[in-house]
Amino acid sequence: QRVTQIADHVDVVVHKIDADNVSLVKLKEHAEETATEQARMQDLIDDLDRHRGTMQERFSKCEAQVALCQTKSDQTGELESKIDSIRLEISERIAWSLDRIKDVQEDCDKLQRAISWDLERVASGKVREKKDLAVARITKPRGAVMRRSDQTDDGEDVEPEYTKRPASVGEVALGKRPDLDVVGGQGFQRATVGIGSVVSHEMSISKMRTGQRRKPKRSTRWEIHQSVLQGIIRAFSMDEESNIGVAAEKANCYELKESVWDASLLLGYSKLGLVSNALLLLGFMINILLQSTFCYLVLYLPHIGDSYTSDGIEDFRRWYRNTS
């Protein structure tokens, strides 16, 4: 019995020893795992240190980029302010230019009316010299000092520049022609002309004749000789600009246009040659054919049956909706 107890006790001790061995093996494995985890943690710490240096470099680069962007934003703000000021100046310049263009257009319209009045006088034969034209009197350089050429044949002085005349309805003062150079902020004098201003100009000249110099009377034969001599001098000294005869001829004549109808007037002219006459005849016949075809189409349109009915109009609207 005693031996049995000892054997049981030995078995218990052996089981404890086996259990302790198993626990020791587990402890060793746990120690190895702990060592492995520590090695991994150390590797992670080393990696974090390396990444910290890289992140610091990137952060410094980002700070430099932020500073550069801030500088660029400041420059952009300055540029935007400059652009706004330039846009404002451009808008003001455009408005000023539009006002000036409007004034110049009005002046051109008034000058055109004066030119038409001169053409009417030329066509009626009331103009004999260049100085009789209202446009010539308006556009000539005017000064306070009278020139010899501004005096009439009877010794009458023409009105000097900037002579104050009472303004009436349809009359404006004659001044300098406007300078067309666009300069910001500069004013310019408006040169406006009209029929009333031209008439008032002549009336003012006729009123100034009260204080003119008196010449001794000459005989009728002397006056005839002087008029003939002055006519010959004008005929030889007449330039292209003051050639009233050419102006009257242009005003009373029709100028040929670059069209087939006007060119057909020369059909059959022998000096043009056979080929030119053949081409001219061909173009004339083709033009007649085209005009006749167009007239036929225009006359045929009202006779189309279904084009102007309600069904035709509805079909046209449906086609227009599908194609647009």
C-alpha cells in the first residue's frame, strides 16, 4: 500500500513536470514572439524616423509653395486693379470717341448739305470762280490778317476770321476744322456748316460793303476790256480743283456704270473688234435670258396650285420644324 501511494505521488510529480515543461515551451515561444514583435517595432520606429525626415522636407517645400502662391495672389490682385482701371479708361475713351464720331457725322451731314447747295448753284450757272463756292469759303484757312487773294475784283475785303456775327435760326459760327487725332481729355472745336450759315456769310459780306474803298468811275469800254482780260487769265490759270466747267459737265451728264446694260450701248462699235463685240452680244443675250426667266418665275408664283393653301402652308411649317 505504501508503494502504491509512492507510485501515485511519483505519477503526480511527473505530470507536474510535464505540465511545467509544456509551460516552459510556451514561455519560450512567447519570448520568441515578443522578440520578433520588438524587432518589428524597432523596424517601424526606424521607418517612422525616415518618413519623418521625408515629411519635414515635403512640409518645407509646401511652405515655400504657399509663400510663392501668396506672392502670386498679391501680384494677381494688383494686376486685377490695374486691369479694372484700364477698362474704366477704355470705356471712357470709347464713350468720348463715340460722342466725337457723332459730332463729326453731324458736321459731315451739314457739310454735305452745303456741297449739294454748291452743286445746285454750279448746275444753274451761278458759280464763276472757286471763291464763289460756299465750301471753298468754309474750308479755306481763315486768319485775322487779310490776304490779297481774299479781296474781290471791286476792291471789297472778305470777312476776316472769327468775325462775330449774330446767330440766327439754322446758322452756326464758322471756326476751325476739328483735329481728328484721338487724344484723351482734349477738347476740339466743332466745325459745323449749313445752308443758313452760307447765306448769312454772304449777307455779312454785303453788309460790310458800306465801308469799302471807293474807286473812280471808269468808262464802259475800259470795263469791257478788263472783264475780257480777267476771263482770259482765269481760263489759263484754272486748275483742276476750280474747273467749274468740268464740275457743271459732270453734274449734267450720266456716268456709265459697270453693268451689262451700259456696256450694251457699245455693241456694234467697230473699234472694239469682233471678239469683244461677240462677247458683249453673248453677255447681253444671257442677261436678257436671265431677266426674262426671273420675270417669268415672278409671274408664275401666284398660279402655283397647292403652295398657298392651308395644307401647303402646314406642310411647309412641318418641313421647317423638321429641318431647323
